[in-house]
Amino acid sequence: MDTFSGIPGAAFQFYSELESNNNRDWWLEHKDVYESSIKEPLTLLLAELEDRFGQAKIFRPNRDIRFSADKSPYKTYQGAIAGTREGTGFYLHLSSDGLFIGGGCHTQSPEQIAKFRQAVDAPASGERLEKIVKDVADAGFEVEGEMLKTVPKGYDKDHPRAELLKHKSLSAGIALGEPDWLATPDAKEEIAGRWEQLRPLVEWMNQNAAP
């Protein structure tokens, strides 16, 4: 059985060229590069990390162009997510800019948002999240997510965690480019190490915002 040996530089060159050649003919001509340099390494990587981070899904490379003015057929990045709950987990993608690593909760229903805000409001869970977010930011991740412009109705505008209450989704990510280790087997533990830094955030969201 094959083992993960790294993500080759050809993966990033593929996406650099795709940005200027986003059409079916070019894709079919270069599909072997996609399969060998992107899909296969990611499949092996995620399989080897499954015991630690949960079952993974590699997203389709095709764009949904039904309701988009942009009719280019392919995504200019390859994303994947690992985890045990819908919309919450550990994320990565490859693009012409290199490797991006993230984690958290990207989509929430109105019920989940209400549950999230209740947990942010509660002193014990809210203060725990506040510390997690600080630790994640201190580790170099950018904290992000869809937010309201003001504190939601029903909460004091001077709430000690007012900024967290504004979130409708909450995640964090970091762009790593193409570090030397990325094309080597060491990439597995480097990626796992970043995901471990995000584990407290993912677990908090699983406990306090997941359905």
C-alpha cells in the first residue's frame, strides 16, 4: 500500500497554469497531473490522519456554475475537510499560493447560531472560547467568520465578549505558502501539528454550536 510522501511542487504549478487556462480541454490534457500530484497525495495524507482528526472529504474540483456569472468550470484550489460533524472540522486547501490550513465551523443554521451565542454569553464556556481564540491568534492563525456589524438583539452592546457574539460562523486559518517540508513525508506531521493547534477551537464548536 502506498504511503504519503509529500505534496509535490507540480501541484502548485498546476493551479498557477489553470488560472489562465480554466477550460475543459486544458483540464483533460493535464488531468494526470491533477490525479498524481494533488488528488492522490491528499487522499493518502487524509487516510493516514483519519484516526486523529476524523473521516475526511476531498471536495469536487468542478465549480457549480448554475447561478454564477463566472462560467469557468474548475476551482482554482483543491480543498478538503476532516471531522466528525457537518460543517465543523479541520480544513486545508492547495492553490497557486501554496498550502492553506484552517479549522472551525463554517456553516451554521439559525438554531446553531442561537446555541453558539448562548454558549458565548455563559461565563464558563464563553471565557473558555475567548482564551481559545486568543491562543489561536497568538499561534499565527487569522480568526475569521461571517459576522454581524453590531451585537445581536437580546445581548448587551457592552457585553465582555461582544465581538464573539457578532459571529455567525467562527474559524481560523493560516496561509503557509510552499515551505521546504511540504514536498517531503514530514508534511504529514507539520499539517497535523497545525490542526492540533486548532483542535480546541474545533472541539469547542462541536460541543457548543453543532447540531
